[in-house]
Amino acid sequence: MARNQVNNNSGAKYHRLTKTSDGEGYVDLQWKKPPSKIPYKAILLATALFVAGSLLIIIGALLLAGYIDAKYADRTWPVLILGALMFIPGAYHVRIAYYAYKGYAGYSFDDIPEYD
């Protein structure tokens, strides 16, 4: 099967396909999944959320347990809640990125939203 590569103004590459002799009209190239792009910015943001959320949860837990003397004890719960709100999405996306990097079935970098 002969293919001619054609470039358009947007930079996307297209392949001109010839008619198939079997009459079905299907070509193996149309079922091939393109390689997924790694969203570095999104992974960096997820890692920052994961680390900051973990630190806030640890600080909040130490404040709650009394290991850190709290001058303003009313700020313990907001620190814990903010830490949890940062930790949950960060841990979720870092886990997806790790599994996609390791090549586990069902995980792909396409599952992580890009922030461009």
C-alpha cells in the first residue's frame, strides 16, 4: 500500500492513502494510536500540590497532637483542610503519571489534563 506524506499549513502530517484492493477501505494506519505527549507542566503542578499538601497535613497533625505549640490553635483545622484539598488531586495525578511512566495497562499520559 503506497502512502504519500502531505504537510499542511498547521504543521499536522497527513498520509494520502491509495484505494485498497480488498474493497473494505480499512487501513492499519487508521487504527494506530499516536504516541501520547507527556504533560510536564501538569505533572509538575501535581507534584507541587502533593508535596505542599503533605507538608500541610503533617504540620496540621503536629499542631493537633500538641507537638508544635500553637499560639493560635484555631488555625489547626484550616491547615488540615487546606492540606487535604491540595493532597488529594496531587496524589491522584502523580499516581497516574507514575503508572503511565511505568507502562501499566490502562494508564496513559492522556489521562492527565494539560494546563497550557
